[in-house]
Amino acid sequence: MVETPKELDWVQERANCELKTAFASLQTAVERDVADYNAIFKTSGNSEIVLINRAAHLDFNVYRKGEPEGIVTFGIVGDHIAIRDPWSRQTFDAIPVLASDGRCKFQVGAEEMELWQLRRATLEGLFFGPSHRQFITG
């Protein structure tokens, strides 16, 4: 169980948990996940995972080249991060929140997720196949 800090510079921590900052942290971590996956599986050609940045750093795509194809899109929409996987119809609406333990987490529906948990939930099916997909709607 994580203890609640007795004292916390909550204003600074909350500022570090703003939407664009949290999205940038998510993108950086996803870039590492893609690099790690490609290094571990020495992928090339058909099974390589690729990240593509798009317009003004407000969205990006992660897709699998070749078979089986797949794509997951990440983007800032209003006050949340919208994550979509059109092949599995998987949808996540993640809102960065300063949790009661003083950490920046992502609210997805009724669940608070750590950054790694959000990445796993959204990318595991793309990386490891459809049998790993979890269907969570936000």
C-alpha cells in the first residue's frame, strides 16, 4: 500500500500533471516501449512496430507494419487523452489526475492507472496479438 505523503508541494505536482505535460510523458514512454519491443524481438519488415508523430505534438500513432496489421492512435481531445484501436474497437479516455498519494496518474473510467498500466492496456494487443487485448471503454 502506498502511503500518502505528510507534506507535498501539490501545486508543483499538479502543474506537472497538466494534460499536455502528461501527454508528452506518455509519448516519450511509448517511444521507449516501441524501441524496447523492436530490440527484444529484433523485428524487421512485417512485424516491426513504428511510432509516427503527427500535427503539433497533439497526436501520434503506433502501428504494426505488415501482418497482422494494427494501429493505436493517441491524441489530445478537449480535456483528455483519447486512445483508439479501430481493429479491436478498444477505446480509452484518459484524464491525468493528481492522485491522493501525490502521484500523477490517469483516470480511465472509474480506475486510476499508472503510466505503465495505461501503456500496457493500450499497446499489449498490438505488440503481442489479439489474445492480449483487454476491452475497456471510457
